[in-house]
Amino acid sequence: MPEAPSWKFQPVIGSLVSKVPVSITLRGRVFTGVDDNVIEDGFVRIEHGLIIEVGIFEEELHLQDNDGDNEIIETSGTILPGLINSHVHLAWDGIHDLSAQALYDAPEISAYKCASNMLVSLQSGITMVRDMGMNTSNIYAKQAIEQGILSGPRIIICGEAIVQTGGHTYWCCREATGADEMRRAVRDQVRSGADFIKIMACHDTLEFTDEELAAVVDESHRNNMPITAHATFDAAISRMADFEVDIIEHGGNMSADTIDRLLDRNIPIVTTFAPLVMQSKPEVARRFNIPEWKIKERQAAVADKGRYDSLVRASKAGVRIVFGTDAGSPAVGHDVIVPELEFMVSLGVVEDNTAALRSITSVAADVHSVGEVVGTLATGKEADIVVVNGNPIENLKALANVKMTFVKGRRLI
């Protein structure tokens, strides 16, 4: 494993956040995420930050077993694994021009935005976010959470996304030119505490030379870091598969050959439809100063389901599809969960509501190599749990009514 970042050597006398793990039994409808089955009158028992037991609730047995230290809480809704948003930008707020924020927000303001958006995430049932970069803000957000400076979801970070000099969104990324600079850029992210490496593989054209790509991928893997790539059209996605990138962000039109390459290399796609969906809604988009021509363009894109056929074909062929919203993008708040999931189902990139829920829980956890810890409600796993009113398997809109959020057994909402 790489050397730990310097901030992990700083002594922390005690957490500034006084939340402690609870000892409770939640009773209600349980979606474990382990399979498609739902326990209509189920329970999840939490102790010492762990899930101790999951099953069918039998009142006499639980009253007998309860020693007084484990409170039984009756819920009127559904108990699910904590939700995972696999593509966010915590330091962006969905309001202002992205480049203006990246270039002119003071670091202190970026920190406050991260803190605010982590709270919004918790209120939305998100117990883990995968931050895709905005300058170095995510590094300090992760440090603040891990050192107990504030409460928030788990964070996995890329540090600074790596781009070729002058490449796509260079104004908020780490620029590099040449193979040696690519290696140095990766090593700097590793030193800062990154959990994975992100590269911007394209904009309207392909970016990076072959030598640069080979270097950035090799250096990531040498440091035991998965590497993900912003790739939005066939040539870019195919090229990333050839260079053995681990995950594709966004995705786009793909040939049958490209889909086969993804399958051969077991490369998943984190789809991010929320910017299209939210910017197509005039009542939403106008609040965020989206121009009228852009609204019409987005409406056409949302209406043209055929443009997503290759993503549907990829999913049906077995490419894993992971939930992400690009939260922080214009008109996409960090609470925009349901519109993304509903669009995924309407397109067919996930089969139904149950598959949509797996894409934001168990599938995401497995793709990010944390499936042994979180992602399902199972005995021995850490208690990342969300309770919502209603039944999201019947109607995904139930996810908009979050009643409780637990991270590592601590009730944070």
C-alpha cells in the first residue's frame, strides 16, 4: 500500500463530533440489497456500529431478547442500505458557473460548500460519496470527516483529476504534459490521500498521447489505485478499455465491439443523467440561469431515448451500471436522487426499481471495493442505513422522504 498522507500522522485528541454508535433495532419493511427479496415485517439490529442481525420480526422473541439497552424503533416505511452517489463534486453547488467557482472561490468557501453539501447528502440518505475532484477541496473534506471535525458521509476521493495541459476542465484539475509529468501527477494524488485516480480522457476530441496514457494508468496500478476516466463517446471509451482503465464515467454511444471490450475487461460505467434531466425542466433550469437554448437542447436530448441505445445494450449484455448524478453541476443539487433513478429505469439501463436500488447500493459498493463493509444489510457489515417513508420498490419517489440516516451505526439524520 502507498504511504499514508501526512495528515494521517497528525494527533487527534478526540472527535469534535460527539455522535456515538447507537444500540437499536429498526422494525419495518427491509430491503437488504442482498437479493430482490423484501422482508415486509422485518428488522435490522444495530450494536457497536455493526449490523448484528437481520430477519423477520417476531415480537415475543424480540421482547424477550431485549435487555433494555437495545431500543426497538418502529418505522412506517422502508429500511435500506445507505445510498452511494458514485459521481459528485462536493465543492460545486449547482448554482454558479463551474469555472468561476473553480477559479475564484476562496479555499475557505470551497470548504464551506463541501460541508453544506455533505449535510444535504446525509439528509438525502447518501452515506457514501465518491468525489470526482474540484481543485484540492475533496482532500480536505475527507480529512475533516476522518478526523472527526464534522459529521458527514463516507468519502472516497480522487484528489485532483488529471488532465493534459489545457485539457477538458483544466481550470479545476491537475495539468500535466508527457509521461514523466503524468507519473508525478499520480504520485502527488497518492501522497495527498487519494483513493483512486481520475483522468479526463476526452472533450470533443481524444486527449493524452498513448505514452501519457500508458504512464498514468501504469503509475496508478503500481500504487494499487483504481483509475477512472471521463469518457463520453465510442472512440474514447474504446481507447480507455484498451489502456485498461478500471471504470468509465458518463459513457455514451458505443459500438458492439466497444461493449465487448468493456465486458472482457469487466469495466463498469457510472452513468450521470441528472444534468440532462434537471436542465430540461424549465422551472428548475431557469432558477439556475440555464439559457433558454440550453433548456431546449436538453429537452430534445431527454426525449430522444434512441441516443442511449448502446448504454441499454451494454447493460443487457452484462456491463455493470452504477448510479451517479454529477452532483454540483448546473441545476444538479446534492439531493437530486430520484430523477436520476427514474430516468435510468425509463431508459432501461436498469431493469426495474429494484435494479435501480441495487445500482445505488450493492453494485456501487462492489465496484468501489467496499462491498465487504457496506452496500447491503447483512450480519457483520457496518451499519450504513437509511430509513424512508413509503416503498421505493413500488415508487422510487419514496426515497425523497428520508427519515433517518446512519453511518457506521451513528445516527446523523
